[in-house]
Amino acid sequence: MSRTDTFYSLGLMPALMGLGHLAPSIGAIQTATGSYQFPGRLLGLIGTISAVVDSVDTYKDIPLSSRPSKWIWKIWVYGLWAIVLACTVLSGMPTAIDIYRFLPLGLLWGVPCIPRFSTSKSLILAKPKTLLIEAKSLVVALCMASVCAEASMAFYCRQAESQCSDRNLRRRSFYLAVLYEFFRETSCDVRDIAEDAKEGLKTLPVRLGKQNTMLLMTVVGLVLDSILTQSIAFTASGIIVRSPQLAHAILRMGLTMTAYWQILKYPRDNYWAWGCMSLFGLVPVLFAQAALHS
């Protein structure tokens, strides 16, 4: 791995991913408060801690000979942690607890730390991500939606001067964040089918293949998006279909899956393509969350 590749994989890509994860946060704030707001301390904490976790996880997978000098790595990581610490102090302890509760899982994601018995009956240490098999991307989606969307809504709802939307609306906004985080994580698993199969990870794309996984995401996504945004509503008198909202859901899902399909044509080391994916891959959730108020 060249120095340029190392810079992209350890620096640029985690930074873009951290920025990309702000989309469900901003959409969730709009759901809770009715307006778009950009609290720097909260968004800084969410974005930076996402970048830290991704950067550390990537660093573990880089061969020793290809890793950057220790002083460069320490400046980068300690700089990120300094931002995290500052934003933590400014955001307050309740918000820090909401966000930090999933940090151990993120930092240990690719570390052999869970005892298990192998087929030979010997005790070995396994990585958390290898034990989740097909549920891997769903677990990541739940964790990231909690860190981004749920923590953002709680941040505003704890403030006495804030008038939060009802709990049902906030719950649907959270589930939309889970759904679109799931799309993003599963698309990355589709990209990594060969590597995951070689490592023995039984992810959903490894089980189903690329085309079946994309088809499953499209169908499930359209159904759940329509239900959560109430484009299709189930009432005591029957099923209500709201044509304009349903058309928006179909358009939203079609464009999202088309964009993912185009990105998946490029290899992992195409940093332009996957940089755009990291930065803009969760933007569609903004429009889904905005549709809740309609």
C-alpha cells in the first residue's frame, strides 16, 4: 500500500464517513424540532467519533510494513480524540452517554476478543463482526442510528425550551435512520464479498450474492419506507394509499438503489467513488425524515 493509499484509507475516507453520518442526525433534529438546526458541539462529537472508529478499525487491517510512521498516526488519532473530548464537555454527560455506549463495540469490532470454541473444540478468540453472520450490517445500522438519530433527538428533547414532536414521530424517524444505515452498510458488504468470504464472514451478500441482495434491499426498503412515512397506512377501515407520498417513496428508493448500484461498479481502491459514497450515501434519509411532517 502506497503512502497515498494510506492517507486516503486512514485519513480522508474516515473523515468523509464521519461527515456523511451527520445526515441522519440533521434529519432527526428536523423531525424533533420542526426545523433544520446545526449544533456544532453535537454534530462535531458524532462526526468525529465516527471517524475515529473507522480510522482505528482500518488501521488494524493494514500490514505493519504499510502503516504510516507512529508519530503521524498519533498526531492524527490524538487530534481526533481531542476534538471528541472538547465536544463531549460542551455537549454534556447525558449526550455523551447516549453516544459512547456503543463505542466499545466499534473499537473492538475487528479485534479478536470474544472467546469461542472452534470445530476442533479448542478455545479461540473471535472478532465481534464474525459472530454476527447475516445480522452484521443490521447491528451496525442499529448502533449508528442510535448514535446519530436517537442521540440527536434526545439532545434537543432534554432542553426545557425545546418543543419536541410526539414520540411516535421520533420513533419513525429513528427507524428510517436504521433503514438507510442498513442500506449503506449492506452495500459496503456487497463490495467486500470476496474479502469477507475469504475471511469466513457469512454476511448477507455472501449468502445471497450481489444481485439478490440489491433486490432484497429495494423491495424491503420500499415497503418499510412507505409504511414509516405513512405513504401506505393501515387503519381499522382498511389500507390508505397516499399517492403523492408513495410516488416520492418510490422515487427516493429508486434513486438510492441506482446510486448504490453505480458505485458498486468501482473497486474499493477507487477513492473518488467510495469517497462520494461515504459523504453522500446517507443523504436520502434526510428526504425520508422530512416526509414525516407531511
